[in-house]
Amino acid sequence: MTRAADLSRARTVDLANVDLDYEGFRALARNPHLSAHEKIGFPDTYREGFEQAILADILAKLPRLASDEALTVVDIGPGCAGLPKMLIELCRERRHRLVLVDSPEMLAMLPDVEGVTVKRDGLFPENRAAVLAAAGGGADAVLCYSVLHYIFQDTNLFDFADALVELMAAGGRTLVGDIPNASKRRRFFASEPGQRFHRDFTGSSEPMPVTFNEPVPGKIDDAVLMGLMMRAQAAGCDAYLVPQGEALPMANRRDDLILARP
Ligand SMILES: C[S@@+](CC[C@H](N)C(=O)[O-])C[C@H]1O[C@@H](n2cnc3c(N)ncnc32)[C@H](O)[C@@H]1O
């Protein structure tokens, strides 16, 4: 893995070939040469022009965010690019309180809006008590977008699921979005549309080899997602695995997970 010291000062970072975790993101956030998208681990082309469609997809899955209910909202891993800034503006307009949970380096790059934003730094779910307290004992909407694969590197995912269940108020809902699912990726690339996608992306006529019945160390797959769903269900929540809007850049290989407390 690339050393944190290199991530924090290299003029360019080969983001496709860096294994990121919470500390890796802290280093990217400190690097003055990177764009906001690069600081959150995305080449600019992966996010530029897509953020409005991503927010629309989030609102379709967390529809109460668009209401004027003065909700308590928590964003776990907001990063520092356009998405949290749009969410902050939406919460300001709708009079929601928004608890932002990320490293101090990422949080420092987000605006402070009086009466709207509350920042809690640290690695979730280790800081779950502080986040729950900042949410006043329960959140109506929780967003954790494009973060689960990093939480998978750093912590026990069942602790994460337990902490989300604990964080939701009655009637609350969580969207764990933009999850790379190795099983879904395999299914897609084993199909003709997947092979066509590969040919168009690489410009090569070589087929992409796809293997099944092999371990995928370090990767989230169907089993991990089903396990998280069953953990939340056993704790009294509903759980749904749903597709991303087709306009989203990685919809063919990513899933969204919704947890809902009745
Ligand atoms: C790929 S970025 C996604 C940012 C934002 N949600 C978005 O989609 O634009 C991942 C973010 O999650 C943060 N992060 C990673 N692991 C975390 C954890 N365990 N607790 C809190 N934040 C975490 C990183 O610092 C980074 O800002």
C-alpha cells in the first residue's frame, strides 16, 4: 500500500491503484495538489457532472430529506466534494440538523452553517457514542455514501450494522449507498452487455476473463451484504438491497442498502 506520507504530498496519485482506508483518506485530504474529487479517492471524471444525479438518487431513497420536517440527519463519511455541500444546502433550506462524521481533515473543508451543521470527527463506528449524542439520541435519516468498502477495511462490519441500528430513531432510515459488490460485478462482466462495456472502456477486443467460485479477499460480495441485512433484521429493522439509478456512473457493479427502523 502507498505510504500515507506519499499520499499527502505527491503531485499526482494513481487512485485506481491505491488501497484506501480512513488514514489514507486523511493523507489525501492534506495533499494540496489534489482536487476535491481526488481527495475523496475519485478521479475527476468519475464524479464531475454526476453529483446532481447522485443526489436525486439519494433523495429517492431517503425521501424525507426533501420534506420540511426539521429532521436530524447524519452523514457518515461526507468527504469534501460537491455532494456534502449540496446536502448541507438542502438541510439549510429544509431546516434539518446535519451531523457530519469524518476525519478532522475532511470536516475542515466543509462549511460550518449555524443551526445546521454539527461536526464529529473520528472513525465510525468507534465514535458511535459521540455521534449518537450529537444526533440527540436518534437520527431520522442516515447517509453513508461510497464509504462501506473502506469501513470494511478498518472495522468489524457487524459493529457498523449494530451502530446504525442504534443510531436510527423510530421511523428512521439509513442509506448505505454506492457499495461495490464483487458478486454483482462478476455477474455483469460475465454477460454480453458487460463484455461490450469492457470492450468500449478499454478499446480492446480481448474478452475480460471472469472467474467464479473463488474467494474475494478484502471485497464486499453478496454474502457480506446479506449478512448485514440479516444482522439489522434480527435487531428489529427492515433491510433492502436496491439498484442505483441507471444514470449513475457505476450502477452496473454497485448496490445500495437501505435499513429502516419501523
Ligand atoms: C469515497 S469518499 C466518499 C465521500 C462522500 N460520501 C461522497 O460520496 O462524495 C469516503 C469518505 O469516507 C470517509 N471515511 C472512511 N472511513 C470512515 C469511517 N470509518 N468513519 C468515518 N468516515 C470514514 C473518508 O475520510 C472519506 O471522506
